[in-house]
Amino acid sequence: MTHALRLSCLLACLVVPTAATAETSTGDSFWNGLAIRGFGTLGVARSNDERAEFVRDLSQPDGLGRHWSGKLDSLLGLQANLALGDNTEAVLQGVTRYRYDGSWRPELTWAFIRHDFRPDFTVRVGRMGTEFFMQADSRNVGYANLTLRPSPDYFGPIVVSYFDGIDASLTGDTGRGLLRAKVFAGRAAEKTPFVKPFTWDLSGSRMAGGYLDYLSGPWQFRISRSLIRFKHQQPVNAAATQAGIPFDLLAAAPELSITGRHAIYDSLGVVYDEGRLQVQAQLSSIRYDSAVYEDTRAAYVVAGYRIGQFTPFVGYARTHSDPARLRTPLPAPMAEAVRGFIAATHADQATVTLGTRWDFQRDMALKAQLDMVHGNRDSRFPMRDAQPGWDGRLNVFSLALDFIF
Amino acid sequence: MTTPTRLLPLLLLGSLAGTAAGEPLVVVVSAQQRIERLSQEDVTNIFLGRFRTLPSGLPAAPIDQPANSPLRAAFYQQLVNKDVASINAYWSRLHFSGKATPPRQTNSDGEVLRQLLSQPGAIAYVERRQVDARLRIVFEFPP
């Protein structure tokens, strides 16, 4: 109910200034300022191991098996930009992709008004992309990215892709380079899959954060911190019952509760982009003040070198989480069950990626990619439905056509 | 369409010859603007949408040559050593994350001149031989 209400407020936000500006615009038709463009990916992928399902990120309820599947990477986005004068713009974006409930229902991902108070000071209000990590808000725009998909080791735990709120960015010229600061605050509006078939409602969770960028020549450096305070409880007990745990898990171990608890996302990023060479690397730490998730550190580095229309690339990613710590003393069989439950969020794997991007035609790129995942036997979190016998290793083969229009 | 007819043959010749012939590209503003010089970093920041304040304090309004123009390809190659596909990929990231807007795209080099002269803060790149008294060169690529 409140969801629909908030959405209509947003839409009203977009329409009201529209009407106001229409009266004052002179000469050219108001709709001259309207531009509709889109982006998309047609991708197929398969893995060589059915004992664990490889997913693009944890917003997907299930993933790959041995058969070619288009669900992981295929998506379509449409975006309308409406100029409301020289310094103001309204932006609406809808995206359809394989989502938390196993459907392809389109979602309104962006719906905001952007105003440039000065060329170096911009404020946006409405629904917009989250940037917990550098490039997180363009990770679905395949054409903008070198690799076929964002690194699941690094971006996998980021299940929030947009929020309703406000952000502001300020850029200054230091003489040697540019310094940009951005802050944001708002509330999440999405749901995410939990243990199948349950989902976890993130909507209404407060979030805030910011980053500092330094740009100089081919270099970009970023340091960022974001925080989210979860509003809704996870369906822990329902999932526990399904798993055959015969008692109230949340009552036995209250530290598994996530309501009112928060997660902190810290990251460092660097991009070097000069001529044919493109290198990027990021480092992150995610900490939870609930025991239901393990604290995780992750990193990736990817490098590509352009030769004519081809850009072969190579990447390495690593994620590792601290083993669960349970403070509440529990009788042995209960403790076992709880630990088993938490162990499902343990991550300890590395991925080597090889691939190439082929810019064969204007606004289109074909990509082929091989991912080799080498994990420990207890690494479970980055995958869906990992079977007890899985050894933590699998290979993924992918092909994709990225386009913009 | 408002391009003075005496410029037309030059413009046509310019498009045909492209820059393959070696005609240098220069970055220009209207001669009425007060700015004198920009560095390559300034020009990069303006055309890549990173920072668009001119030294005069005025907002910079960059203007692009037509999407398929050889001038556009040559300009970005010289400015940041990137081909057109890489520049388009760069802008797709910013456009679809709702950040900076790309330079205003024109349909002809005649339109580039018209906008240069009519819009405050306008800045564009043209071939050196297109520069007349109405324009001021604010940046030249080192030889």
C-alpha cells in the first residue's frame, strides 16, 4: 500500500514541474526535450557443474546448470529523459530482467528529477541507482562495461539496485585533478530472494552513504561508505522449519535477527583508462551487526587491451568471509543447527575470468567469457542451492550481445 | 541553414577531407567570450562531462560534431586516445545512470557554428581553416 503511494508521489513529482515548465517554455515544442533511449543484453550461459547454481548476483533466486540459459544476463532497459529547461531534467527508467521472484516483471528503476544548481553542484530527488561500490549503478548496462557481467564475487552481495530519496554531488577543480563528493540518503524499495522459496522484503530500510572521487587524467580513485538499516525480519523461522530444524531459531539465537540491524559497505576503487588500456580494481568490506550474515571482504581486478575491434580481457576476483561467531550459549544440537544455518552465508572463493569484447558494429558489442571458480568446500554464499557434495569449483561459459539504442 | 554561403564550400571540403589529410583540429569559442586559453585537461573535463565550469565562471556548453563525422572520431582520438565505440560506451554509462549529459549533438558542421555563436558558454572543435573572426581558438593540440 505505502509502496504504491510512494510511487504515485514520485510520478506526481515528475509531472507537476513538467506542467509548470510547459507554460514558461517559449518557441520550441515542450516535447522537443524528450529523449527515449535504451540498453539491453541478450546473453546465454551454462556451467559444467549442477551441484551448485552460479548466479549473476544474489538478487536471482536460482542460477545455471549444465544447459544453456538466457536468464542470467539477458535484460532490457528503457529510459526517458525529459529536459525541463537548461539545468533541470526528469528521468524515468524501467528494466526487465530475471528477478527475485523468478519472474521478468519490469521494475521502475529510476524516477527522479535532476537539477544542476551550478555545473559543479547537482541534486537529484526521486528514485535512483545505488552506488555502494563504484560502477554499481551502471552494472546492468552491458555495453558500458568491459566484462560480460559484473564480478559476482564482488557485486554479488549487492541486492539493492535503487532507492527512493535524495543525492547531491559537488565537484571541485584542485588544479591538478578533480575532487568530487557525493552523498545520498533514502529508503530501499526492493525485495530479494532468501532461502527458496522465501523472499526478504528490503523496502523501507533506511540507507545513507557517500563517496569521494579523485579524477586526474586517465586515473580515477574512489573511497566510499554506505550503510543500510534493515526494516523487515528475514523469514528465518520459515526457512528453518523447511530445513527440518524443530524449534524457533530466532527465539533461540536472537542475534540472528536482522530487524533494526545494519550493514556497512566500505570500498576503495581505482580505474586507469588510457587509450587502448583499461584497468580497474576494487576492494570492499561488508560488515553486519547481525550474526545471520558473515562479514565479507572482496576484491577484483580486471584489465583489457583494445586491438582493433577486439578488447580481450582478463580478471581475477576473490571473496572471503569470517566464519560465524555465535555468542548465545546453546545446547549442542541446537548450536549445530544454528551454525549450519549461518554456514550458508560463508564465502571463500576466487574466480579467474578470461574473455573478449568485440565492438563489431556501432552501439553493439559481442562478448564471450569463461569464468573459472575455485572455491573451498565450505564456500556457499555466492551460489544458489549448493549441494553438500559440491567441491566449490565450477566453470561458466557465456556469450552475450550488448546493445544501446 | 543559417550558415553563411561563403562558408559552405569550406565546410563541405572539410567533411570530405576529414582530418586524415592532416588539417589540425582546434577548440573554439565565440570571440565574444572572455576566455583565452584552456588546457587539454580542461577540454577533456568539459567534453567528457566531468567538470563544466569555464575559467570565466560561466557554465561550459560543449557541442559535438555529428555522430558519424570523421572530425568527431579524430577529436576524441587526439584528446583522450579513444575510438568512437569507447566514447559511446563511456557515455552510455553516464546516460543510463542518470549523471552527466553528453555534449550537444549536431546534425551538420553548419549547426556547430550556429550554436557556437548563439549559445552562451558554447565550446566546440572545428578544423583550423574554419576559424574566422567570429571565433577564438582556446586550445590547440600540441604538434
